[in-house]
Amino acid sequence: MTGAPLIPRKYWIIAFALVAVMAAILLWMGRQPICTCGTVKLWVSTVHGPDNSQHLADWYTPSHIIHGFLFYALGWFFLRRNPPGDRLIGAVVIEAAWEILENSPLIIDRYREATIAMGYTGDSVINSVADVLWMILGFGIARRLPVWGTVAIALAFELLTLIVIRDNLTLNVLMLVAPIDAVRVWQGGA
């Protein structure tokens, strides 16, 4: 572990204010605050069920942790001379913007047409908030671990989710941007 200095409180206040603004925008967009089932679960293991993307963690949580790794690397590359808090704010802005875009009809429809997520209806607000918090955890891990440790965790997450659910961050991006029928068939279990 490195002796990275703590990020001052003012940056955390800004980061959490951004998360609150994101949540307000999602509510304004008509997203459900919590699962329509009326409960909040810590973990949901069913990928293709109605509870996926509705609670605090699911099989896509590792992807959000990896987002934190990637955003930390981008911040280090582009904002190396800025304080670490600036990098944290940048990471939160990118992740929150993605959560808003991901829950727009444009992306929901794209997931339905191009991926195996045919019944996908978007995330609950609590899931989107949790996704940003998972990204912040990933950012913190990347900030503390050596590069090889962060890369090892990212590869382990990608392999684990590939084996268990036939999906991961890499395939998710691929299938959203340039879908491949053979991958879609394989992901469907054929």
C-alpha cells in the first residue's frame, strides 16, 4: 500500500452532492427510487430477473468497481498535477453522467436490441447511487494499490463474471457499441 494522502473533506462533500444531483435527475426522469418489489436487498444474484439492477449490488457491481480503476488511471494521466480530490470529482461526474445516460430511453432500448438484456428496464435510483459508490470504492482501491494489484483485481473480476454470468465490462461495452451475433448467442446459453 502506498501512503497516499487523504482527500480533503470538501471534495467528498462535492462528490456526494453530485451523487444527490444525479439521484434527483433520475427521479425527475421517472426512475423508480427502489425496486418495485418494495424491498432493498444488499445482493441479487439473478442476472435475468426483475431484481437485477434494482438493489445495492449484483453481478454488474464488479464492472462499476473497474470503472473506478479506469477513472483513477484517466485522472492520473490527465490531471496528474491536480489534487487527488479533483480526480475524484472527475470520476464521480463521469460515472453519474453514465448512470443518467444508461437510464435514458436511448440506452435502455439499445441494451434491449443489441444485448441479451431483452427485458432490461433500467436501474432503480438506489442501484444507480450504489453503482457510483462502488465506482468510488474502485477509485480508492486503485489509489492505494500498486498498478499490478489493481490490474490483477480487474482481470479477476472480468474472468469471474465471464464464467458465472457470461458477461463482464468488456463484453458489455462490445455488445453495446458493436454487437456480435455469435457473442449474443453464447451469452444466451447456446
